[in-house]
Amino acid sequence: MKFILNQEVMAIDESLGNSTLDFLRKKGMKGVKEACHEGECGVCMVLLGTLKDKNVEYKAVTSCILPLGEIVGKHVVTIEGLNQEKLSPIQQALVDEGASQCGFCTPGFVVSLTGFFLNEKLEKKDILTSIEGNLCRCGAYAAIIRSTEKLAEEISVEDKTSQERILKLIEIGILPAYFADIADQLEKLKESSEANLLEKGNYVAGATDLLVQNESLSNPIFLSEKKLSGISLDGDYIYIGATTTMEDIRISEKLNSLFDTEQHMSLVSALPVRLQATLGGNLVNASPIGDLIIYFLALDAEISLKNKKDRRIIKLRDFYKDYKLMDIEEGEIVEWLRIKNKEKLFNFEKVARRKYMDIASVNSAISFDLINDKIQNAHLSAGGVAPVPKYLEKTSKFLENKKISEDVLKEAVKIADSEISPIDDVRGTARYKRLLLRQLIYAHFLTLFPKLEVSL
Ligand SMILES: Cc1cc2nc3c(=O)[nH]c(=O)nc-3n(C[C@H](O)[C@H](O)[C@H](O)COP(=O)(O)OP(=O)(O)OC[C@H]3O[C@@H](n4cnc5c(N)ncnc54)[C@H](O)[C@@H]3O)c2cc1C
């Protein structure tokens, strides 16, 4: 099995479940640094280029939690593959603004910013988003932000297709000339990318959870091969394929026409993780504070579970039985999730110790219709307050047919408090989490009804 590392076709001579970072460093790519090995800090950032309809689409991802199976047939670019005789405009901007101090994080920043200019789905306003997954321990953020703002002002590649962008970026010195031939070379490697389909093994989606929990993945079956990604409309439903990434959910036009998905999903990890992590991985990882689970529980989602012969459709709220215990049989995969294609009042809230890149202490979402001033079809969910991502059934039922008022809100908070069983852990004491959920329920109503008067 082969891939292209910078300009060179290379064979993968170890297990496909191993981390790409470890492999790259063994191959002498020392510009790809190692620090957290958990996808948190961005020093191991690489560009991953995938051939799509004869074009190469690139994204910047953390190589520490990228399994080798995901690079087969693709283009991996390290800082070594971006370096040229003279500094690129990105490197120069960082130098000009004094944005590199000890320099350990600098390659990661250069790769992420190169990824920003290559990514057709990102706009100028997203340039800072593109480096939200890069940490600088020297704290040179002010200078880094100045350089990125300067770059956004000076370089414009918007409205260009991926191939046009590549040519333009070569012209202005951001990319070396060899990028122009990568699409043809990947075309020739195509057959080798189909060789990693196992019959039996362990499902791997984005691996952003799996490669944090395990040093290497044994017998991986890569779900990205199964073509389960995409967001589509069919009849009364919006279908989201299990391998759709968090970032594709964030920027989906369809979802944003109904909810403020772009803003809500910006609170979920940071761009490099969102570009890899999938909906199915979030659902089956079954973390009691999984953001996507909480989001879609409140939209009364259904999921399809499929094995070789059959498919069954269940409510997402019936999927979770106990801590990390789900209604899923061996051999079954989550195929898709669907929600009604209908406008609703909806809100998502999350409290974490850091705004980005962090798991919530408590998160919550709510949806309902307002008919003749009365709440109908209410669904409220909360994470971090029980062994499972919690669908607050009693509170949801209580809200039915009620008019919005301070008394109703206070009663809802009381019922919600009786439905949860938080524990003390690193994300806060049980008491603190109860308080947070109360505040988040208030936040839902105050966001949806800013004129509502509530004494806290
Ligand atoms: C730096 C960092 C920040 C993070 N921040 C957040 C955050 O803010 N919010 C949050 O919710 N999570 C966060 N996470 C956690 C996690 O990465 C996500 O929950 C992610 O969605 C997992 O998806 P994945 O595709 O990477 O799953 P994987 O790691 O590939 O898989 C996870 C589990 O799901 C199974 N699986 C995957 N897809 C399917 C399927 N279709 N059918 C059956 N089984 C399947 C796998 O076998 C595995 O057991 C973060 C992780 C990191 C590393």
C-alpha cells in the first residue's frame, strides 16, 4: 500500500492502525513535532490531500491521531514538503511579525495556514479558525494573530476551484511547484487505496477517539471506505451519513437553513479535529457529554443500524442503555441519522473549561414548536449529568402545551434536576453540574425569548 509523502511515492511497511506521526518521524520527517499525541496541540499538523474528481482536496489534520490506513492512496505534506529556497509568504509573515519564539509550534502553524488557503470551504473570515487547533506555549499569540490578519488581507484565492487554487498558490510561492502534478500521481496510485478492506475487525471512522485511547489500532476496518458520508434531503427528512465529518455538519447549508449549526458546531473541538471526526464516531463513542449526541437528541433524531443482511431504525434516545452501553449488535454499524426537515425553535449550549478544543462539563440542547403561544413537541437533552447522554423525558413532557413564563421555566428546571444523577469528576462537582444545567436551561429560554423576564 502506497501514498505520496511530499514529492515521493512511499510504501507503508507497518500496520495500518499505527499513528501517521510515529511513521513520519521514523522516516526522518523531524519537522513534524511530537507533543501531546492526542490531537490537542497541533505541532504534528500535516496536509492530507485526497483525489476527488481529478482534483486534490487538502485539509490540515493532526497526524498523531491519523491512522496510516487513512493515508493510503493520498498525499501527505509535512513542513519539509512546503519548504522552498526562500521563505513562503506565510513563513515570511510569521517572521516579520516576530510570531516564532522557541519555534517548536511554528511548523504546525505554517501547515495549518497553508491548509486554510487550500480549503475551498473556508472564507477569509475563517483564517483564525484555521489555527484554533494550534497551541503556542511561548504565548506569541498576539504576533501570530497579526501575521494571519496580514495574510488574509494580502492573499486572496477565494472563488477558485481546488486545482485553480493550487496553481495560484504555486504562483505566489505558498506551494512548491511539484503540487501541480500530484493529481496525476494520485490517479496512478488509485488501485492501492482499495486494498485495506478487511472482512472482520474493528470499525474506525475519524479515529479521533480511538487513537487517543490506543497507541495503535488492531484489525482496523476503515469506514471511510464504505461511502457513508453526506447530507441529503429525502421526503420529510434530512439524512446525515455516519461518516460525515463534524466540519461538514457545521457548514451544511441545509442544516444552517433550519438551525444555527455553524455557530453551535464552532463550539465542538477545533477545526483539525472537526475535519476528521465523524457523526457516527461521536454517537458510538457514547460519551455522556458527546456534543453531537446532545445536539441530535434534542432534534428527536432517529438512526439506522445496519448489518450485512438487515437494517433497523430506532430513536437515538433509545440507543443509550447505560454508561458506554448501546443497543448495537456485533457486525452492526450506524449507517445514518435522520431528523425532520422542519423549522423549529432550537438552541444548543455548552460550558467547558476552554471555549474551543474542549469537552463540555455540561452541555444541553432544546427544540420545540410554538403554536398559539404554546410549546409543542418539546425535546430537551443534557450531557455530563448522567451515565448516558440524557434525554430529559419528564421535563420534555412537562413543557408540552405550556405557555412561556418564568413559572414554567422554574418548574422545568426543578423537574430536570430530579432527572439527573451527575457525579464529581475532573470536569466539576456534582453540585456544580446541577447548577450548570439550571443555567443552561435558563440560557435556552433567554436566547429564544430575549424579552422573557426571569429573576435568577
Ligand atoms: C482534541 C480533541 C478534542 C475533542 N473535542 C470534542 C468536543 O468538543 N466535543 C465532542 O463531542 N467530542 C470531542 N472529542 C472527542 C471525539 O473525537 C469525538 O467524539 C469524535 O466524534 C469521534 O469520532 P471519530 O469519527 O473520530 O470516531 P472513532 O475514533 O473513529 O470511533 C469512535 C468509536 O465509534 C465506533 N464507530 C465509529 N463510527 C461508527 C459507525 N458508523 N458505526 C459503528 N461504530 C462506529 C468506533 O468503532 C469506535 O468504537 C475531541 C477529541 C479530540 C482528540
